[in-house]
Amino acid sequence: MSLPVVQGALCCCSMGLAPTSLNFLPASCVFCAGPPVGTVMDAVPFLNVLPFGLCMSLANPITAAATTAALGVLTPTPCTLALIPPWIPGNPRALVGACPALTNDSRLFCSFGGVISIAFSGQVTVLA
């Protein structure tokens, strides 16, 4: 069984250097152990998902330029979040509003090659 993801959950990017927390607006009025529950469509950069510190992906043009300027030495630059929604797979049997609930086994992709995964769902008492 997977755990529903709530506001304050921690996620990591495979190309980022720092974890970040997730933020969900309580628009659907669905709460789990206190905080609002996320959906697979909660993938808005700088609103739902905050930057992951520095980006190490050479597919990111800013990181590629900084690395070129450093004569090929990988030079991480600030994360710019080029997300490709939705989170997949989610849980289609647990709907939040009209969208599947976001679960701790969901993944989100960045167009610069990063894979964002849930490190901690924000709660451990309710199963989806």
C-alpha cells in the first residue's frame, strides 16, 4: 500500500543537490491527518514544488554554460524547475476532487533530465 502525500512532504530530484518540501493549496478541502492532500496535477513550479538548490544536469542550458566556462568542470547552477506534469502513477482509486491522489511512489519529471521522487509523504498514519 502507498501513502497519500500531504503538504510539507519532502521530495528529491536526481539532478538536484537539496531536498525540498511540497505545498498544496486546500482547494479540494480533502485533508489527511491534518494537512491538505496533493493530487497528481499539483506540479506547478514555485507554487507546489520549490527549487532543489543547485542543478547538476548538463541538459540545463545554464549549467551547461557554466560548465563550459569552467573548462569542462561540472559547475552546478540554481535549479530552475522545468517540470513535466502530471506526477505518475498516483492512485486513481483515491480521488481528491476529480484528480487521483498523489502517493509516495509517484514520480515527476523535469525536462532537464531530473526525476523527482517523494522522500517522505508528510504523514504515516493513513494508507491510500
